[in-house]
Amino acid sequence: MVDSFDAATPLATQLDEELRLARELRGVRFESPAQTRVITVSNQKGGVGKTTTAVNVAAALASGGLKVLLVDNDPQGNASTALGIEHHSGTPSVYDVIVNETPLSEIVRPCPDVDNLYCAPATIDLSGAEIELVSMVARETRLKTAIDNYVAASDYDYVLIDCPPSLGLLTINAFVAAREVLIPIQCEYYALEGLSQLLKNVNLIRAHLNGDLHVSTILLTMYDKRTNLSQQVADDVRAHFPEQTLRTPIPRSVRISEAPSFGQTVITYDRNSAGSLAYRSAAREIAERGAKENGNG
Ligand SMILES: Nc1ncnc2c1ncn2[C@@H]1O[C@H](COP(=O)(O)OP(=O)(O)OP(=O)(O)O)[C@@H](O)[C@H]1O
Ligand SMILES: [Mg+2]
């Protein structure tokens, strides 16, 4: 096999590319934004890579030296699992923050494998919050109040919020708490379907509840450069959202999908795998944009 290795084959090109990126990203430190950036990772479509994106971008930013909080705002608790954070029913969690007004400082835990990365875990209890919230005062702003109070007394660079695949009160709380929306788009069938609904919802929130909210970032996920379909979806998304779409797509990768079963992000599980490099590169783009905003004022 090695004898017949041909530098012109796509595999060899890909390995070269990965090696180059690994060198380029080695030891890179990201610049802090002027203010804490609060970003919600949202898409009401299920299984598009929201949680995978939230945990891996968070871990990549932290491994670039920034202090990062990941708020798991999904009763499934997948982000908590991926960060190796305990979240059985009854664990102090985002449920307590939203429903009982427990301060975030009482529930936030450090991620065992990544320095500077912290997690506000979600438990299955959070599934009841959607209903409990309906009759509560300030039901749309409870997460915002908690995050604002916590961030004011700490030195976080980034707060990322992982949302459930629905537009209930939990997602609305995330839209009100954040300034920015990061939308992962899966490079497969019907990717753009539902996107206009999502954008309408963001506009509604901006009009009524949070004038600062905007879609700052779109990330193409589960990209397979060998298929025309992936290419088409990517071209379409870039044509519609040239400013927001990150240059780096996230490839389909087995390493990415198996990392959570080890309670890890792909950044710690296999740091120089293609999937990890892609998330580190995407995180670098996100951080560079934040730093540019510093320059503008
Ligand atoms: N780049 C990738 N390569 C391979 N598998 C991936 C990739 N990104 C995500 N996956 C897998 O796809 C599935 C869905 O991903 P994920 O849980 O991140 O989506 P989600 O949008 O958070 O889902 P939900 O809507 O249920 O919250 C998971 O099994 C995950 O491991
Ligand atoms: Mg999820």
C-alpha cells in the first residue's frame, strides 16, 4: 500500500492539508473580545449538530486560552454528557436557575478535561420547565438575568448556550439572553428548509424582546466534499449568507461522533483529527471576528 502511495490522490492531499492546519493551529492563542460574547447555538431542526458545535467550539476557544461557559439549555443534557459533567435528575442545574432563580455560580462546574471551560449542566428536570415557565413572571428573561448577573461578577470571554430542537420558552430564553445566534446547518437534504422560519423567529425576538439579537455566524456541518449535495448546500448557504458563513466547514467524522461516549469533546479526544482541526479552525474564525469588533469600538 505504502509503495503505491500517490501524492496526487485526494487522500494524500487531505493529509497534507491536515498537517498544514495542525502546524498552523499549534499553540495558537485567541484574542479576548472587549466584552463577554453571549452566543446561542440554535436551529429548531433536530440532529443538525447544535450540541456537537456548542461543545467543540467551546472547547476549542478554551484550548486557545479563553475562558468559556457552556450553558446546557436542553433537557436531553447532551452537552453536559460530552463535557463529562454529572447531570442525573436532581443535580443542581439550569432548571434551578430558570425555575428557582438559583444563581449560576451555584451550579456551574469546571470541565474535567479542558482548562478554562465551565459548564452549567442540564438535567431531565428541565423538560418540566417549559410548562412551569408559562405561568411565571418574566418568563422570557430568566436565563438572561441569571447570565448577566453571573458574567458581571466573573471574567468570561464567551458564553455559549446549547438549545433544544424546538422553539419553546427555553429557546426563547436563550434568544433573549444572547446577542448572537450561531446556526449550524447540516449539509444534507432540506438543509435550508426551516431556515426562513428560524430567521423570522429571530426577527420577532429582536422586535419584541431583544433588540441586539442577530445571526452572527453560520457553520456548515457534516460536510462531505465528495458529494455534490454537500457542495450544493454549501454554495447555497454562502450565496444567501456570505458574511455570516464561516470559511471552515465541519466534515463528517467518526471521531466527532464517538467522542461524547467517552465524555469528551473531539478537541481532547483526538486533537489533530480532521474533525478537531475543523472545529479549532472555526473557533479561530469566531474569535478573530470578535477581536475585529474590538477594533471597531
Ligand atoms: N461532523 C460530524 N460528523 C459525524 N457525526 C456528527 C457530526 N456532527 C454531529 N454528528 C452526530 O450527529 C448526531 C446529531 O448531532 P448533535 O447531537 O450535535 O445534533 P443536535 O442538533 O444537537 O441534535 P438535537 O436537535 O437532538 O439537540 C449525533 O449523533 C452526533 O454525534
Ligand atoms: Mg442537541
